[in-house]
Amino acid sequence: QAKQPLAGKQVLVSAGGTQERIDPVRYIGNDSSGKMGTAVANAAAAAGADVTLVATKMLPVLPAVDAVYVTSAAEMHDAMLANFEGADLVVMAAAVADFRPTTVSGNKIKKQSGDDALHLDLVQNPDILAEMGAQKSHQYLVGFAAETNDLVANAQAKLERKGADMIVANPVGYGQGFNTDTDTVTILRPDQAPLALDEAAKTEVASTIVRLAAMAM
Ligand code: C5P
């Protein structure tokens, strides 16, 4: 049983970057590959859980992972909230766009002669993690913090603001964090000293996250 610490548990994971539609051929996106979230889903499945993965990228998953494909933050929000109540462990690894275009143009936006600028109106997306943090009863809630600067301080603030039980802080930038196969993360939990892990494969980091979460549940 030691190898199946999540047997009988429901795990809900998000992965990948959301796409926020501008017009029929364009969107606002980000560099998230979905590798970390998918690795967490697979690690939870290997630990015996029934897993629902809500993702914008479809990467290979174990048979115990039920993958749901979404594109926008709004779709991800609805899919996560629909599965939240029955979940024991939720890991929000997706890079959710903070803003989306206020209106989606029905036709491809054209360049007008004389225009040297185009202004897009953006509106804030719901913060899925914060909403789950405010609603949670028994769920153990894990979020990520991708930071270019002041990693631990920013991630610590996120832990409190979003009502999470764990924040996995990872430095991002060119060649780091997004779309790589390894990560150097620091794990933050309320009332515990930050745990800085050595650089490791995302699959290994995912197993550590799942193991630490299972111990705390
Ligand atoms: O505030 P920031 O985007 O850096 O927080 C990152 C964490 O919050 C990640 O776990 C991410 O999945 C989650 N998040 C969210 N909804 C948003 C923005 C971020 O759930 N709109």
C-alpha cells in the first residue's frame, strides 16, 4: 500500500496555457507546455488515484487519467469547478491568462491604412485557484507560482491570497520553466519552512509534489 498512497482518492489537475480568442484566426497565449501538469496527473495515477486532467495540451497520460480538453480560461474555469466538489486533491498547474479580449471579433481584424497602432480591450479572467481556495471544504489545494523575480516572497503572498495548502514556486524566463523538461522549484506551505528542491526532471518534481500532498491529506 506504500506505493499507492492515493488509492481511492479523486485528483483534479489543470495543465497548459489558456488561449484567449481575439478573432477567428488569432488568440492571446503563453509559453506553458502542459508538461508539469500532465506529469502531476500521471504521478497521481501512479499513486493509485482516479484523475481528471483539464488541459489545453494533450500529452500522453496513464489509463487512470481522464483527460478533458479546453482552450480558454472560461472553459477551464467551468471544467475545474464542475469537478471540484468530488475532488480530494486539486493541483492547478495551468498557466491561466489573467485577461481576455472584452469582445471577440466575428471577422478577422484588418489593418486599416494609416493605422500605426491597434488597441485591444481586455477584461480580467476569473482566478480559478482563488475561487477554489474560497470554496474548499476537505480538498487539499496546490497552486503554482511562475515568477521572474522575488520568487519566494511572491509565492508566499500567493499562498495566503489564494487560500492554497501548497504553492510550488518556479523561476521562469528564457530557457527556464516553460517548455523545458526540468524545473528547480521551491515548495511553500503554511507554517512550514520553504523546501527548495534541486533541479530535477518535471516527472520527478511531480512525484515529489504528489507524495508531499498525500502525506498531508
Ligand atoms: O497569480 P498567478 O497567475 O501567478 O497565480 C498562479 C496560480 O494561480 C497557478 O496555480 C494558476 O494555475 C492559478 N491561476 C488561476 N486562475 C487565474 C490565474 C492563475 O487559477 N486566472
